[in-house]
Amino acid sequence: MVRAPEYHERTKHATSDFPNPDLELDFETMPRPFKSLRDRPRESLPGVRAPVLPALSVVAEADADPLAGTEQTARDPVDAVTVASLCYYAAGIKAESAHPADEVAHPTYYRAASCTGNLHHIDAYVVCADLDGLDAGVYHFDPTTFSLDVLREGDYRGALADAAGPGAGVADAPVTVAVTSEWWRNAWKYRERTYRHAFWDSGTVVANLLGTAHAFDLPASVVTGFDDRSVADLLGVAPETEAPLELVSVGRGAPDGGPSANESPPVEPVEPETVAHPAHDRSHDLPYEAWAGSTLSDGESAAAWRDRVREAGSVGSVSPGDGERVPLAPVDYETEVARPLWNAIRRRRSCREFADEPLSRRKLGTVLDRATRGVPGDWNAGDASGLRFNDVYVLATDVEEVPDGSYQFHPEEEALERLGDATSRDQTRLALGQEWAGDAHVNVYCMTDVDAVVEELGDRGYRLAQLEAGVVLGRLYLATYAHRPLGGTGLTFFDDEVTEFLSPRAESQTPTTMFAMGVAE
């Protein structure tokens, strides 16, 4: 096992690492783009219900219950259509095309949520009660057939609640989606950095899950504290190759006549037969080692860790300074763009061509405002107010009424604090020399103090900080694509060079995620 600070240090990108001939891709060993099970029965999913509420409203929801504090009480029931919709808008296939590499036989698939390298190593599993149109069970979502592979029959929500411990909020949820990473499907290209990507990429899936649930007026919350190996056993996965990352509980209360969440059958071993990948290079097992070093052993440990996080408050951030403020004036909910969530998800892509025209200050402010409202999770009892583990920095060039420069974003002030100068060349250089970072005009970095987070919250706190940044990344995508003229893409970076560029303000922090946005070509 490897401690999180050592893992983070060992997986930093530096200018001396590039070019590196050892990083050339071997397409003969390219993993299959999906996990496919050979020997399990399948339940076909019905058609989906489109989440029609405005994307800018639902992605900004920081409370687990979108109706909390209102007089409205009616909700759509959680049924098979709800499950199908959650699966599709979080992890479904939007489109496919021929793969640009001649060496690859399968087509390129475009999924609902962004993923590093379009490799989509994140899988979704459903643990549910008896629902209208779907029996209680444990299922694996297969995007290629739009169906559920049956792993277990019966109501196993009690086993999931035991693994999460008291206070997690999964015991009475009709549906919980478990999110996993199959390491090799990302490590084939990104090697040891895959452990970081696991939380970036699951974060974008979680952002879509939360937004879709809230668009259906359903409570939803992220659960990060649980007995990892018990959840892995429940899902029938071997953590050395595929490991659970988060749980997302959706809804509240079992449907009428549903079994109690405390009456789970015993969790007998299940080992579904999977279609093997062409190869699995075990020299890249550092992501698993980092994951193993952050696991919790039982539900009581999970509850104790959860209490520790709740008591700690904000960790990993730095205090604002007294620099010049540039107000961003984001639009309010009454005047925001009303584009529905389903449309933003369908439009989302990784933009590589940006127009040479300025970005609206108010559009930038609106995107930042909606993406950083906070994430409903077990670490804040489902009611979030702002980010807990990351600060947001902006490199802006050619933004209307915003002088070119580097800034720290202060959500509570709806303003940028100027830190220094910045150019398009700086944006490109810090983002591994990727030209579209400079073309985009705005680069948004989430940053945290890894040492402070791990000292206060242990190695699992590192997972939490990376996940929060990943959810922000997913929300940046959705809020960007809620505006028709805009486009954006997540990119990677030279870690220490970003810290140095944003110092002295960020001298104790390291970047967790980066998003480039601008007017799309």
C-alpha cells in the first residue's frame, strides 16, 4: 500500500517527463470499452424519462432533498423508468462513430458523462427494493444493451446499510447506485495517475446522477464512508481489478409492500464471468495500492470516519486575500437559461475548437456559481453550503470586463480576486502544452492542500477532495453546455508549475482538476 501524499507526489506531471517514448500507446492491448458479463441473466430497461428542469437549477442543488423547505411534497415514484433514466443520463451511450485509430476494431462511444481519454472505466451498479417494473436485487448496468445484469435477487439494501454504517442515509433509499472503477481500462493510457482519474471521472458521473435525481424532485446524496470490501463482495468485484468508489442514494422510503431494508439475505460469494480485456499490465498497480490504503473495515469505522469529517469543517482551502475584486454578476434563477438538463447532457462534449471572441463575464459568473454550490453528501449530512475541500482559481484571457490575469474565485462574494497576470501562452504551458487551453480563454482549476486534508481526514480524505473536484468538473461541463454558445473540456496539467504560477496564494495547494471553457467554434 502507498499513502496518499506519496501517491500524489509520485504521480505529478513535470515538464521533464515529456516527451516520453514509454508512454506510446499499444493498441493491441487496448482494453474493451465496457465491462461485459457472460453468465448473468438480464433485465431489459424501459424507455427513459427526460429530466426537463433547467440544467442551471438542478446542477446547483446543494441539498440532498430538492424540495426541502418548500410546500411541495409530491414526487414522481421511484420505478424502473426512474432507474433507467438515472443509468442513461449518468453512464449511457449517446452516440458512436468509427474509431480514429486504424488499429482499433471497435467504434468510439460517446457517453453521457465526461471521462479522461474517453476510456470510461467507471461502471454503475444498482441496489434496489422492489420497484414498479423491477424486482429487488443487485444489478450491473450494461450501456451496450441498455439492460441490467442480475447479480443477486432480493433486497440487499440492509447489507449496503450495514457497510455504510449509521448516519449514511442509505437504509431507506429505494435505490442506491454504486460507482466503481475498473483500473486497467484507464491505466492502459494514464498509468499510475488512474487513481486520480477514478475520482475525477466518477465525479462527472455523480454530477449527472445528482442532477437527474433532482430534476425528478427526488432526494439524492453521495455516500463516501463505507466498508469497501463488503461493498465489493456485494457487487461481485475484485478490488485488485475493479473497486467501489462511491454510493449515491436516491429517493426516500420503500414503495408500499416493499421488504424492510434490514431483512437482507446473506451475502454469498458471487463471481460473474466477464469478457476479458486483451491484456492487463500488472506493473501499473499503484492505483489499487492507493485505494487499498484508504479503505474502511466495517460500518462502525465508516460512521466514525464520517463523524470525523463532519466535525472537521472546511479542510484544504486557504483564506481570501485583500486583492482587487472583479464582480461576476451571475444571473439569478428567474433569468437563467432554461435549457433542460437532458439537453445539456446530450450536447456535452470535449470541445477542442474555440472561437476567437470574448466570453461574457456574466456567463462565466453563472457557470462558476452553479458549479461550486456544494455537493450533498454524507460528510455534510446531505446539506452542503459551498465547497469543503477545494478552492477555485481562474486564469482568464479575453473575458468581457475582466482584465486578463489569474484570480481566486470567491463564491460567497460572486467575484474574482485578482492575483496576478496571465496570458494565453501561460494557459497552454500549464496544461501540458495543449493549445486549446489557451484558445479557450478561461481555465478553471480546483486546488487543495493534500497534506492538510490527509492529516485531518486520513487517506480517505484524499479521495473525498478529489471527488469533490470531480463533481465540480462535471457541473462545469453541464453549466457550460446549458449555454448554447459555450463549450469546454477537462484537461490535465503540470502540477507543481500550476502551484508556482498561483503562488503565494496557492503555495500550500496542488491542483485536483482543470476545465477549459470559452465560446465554441
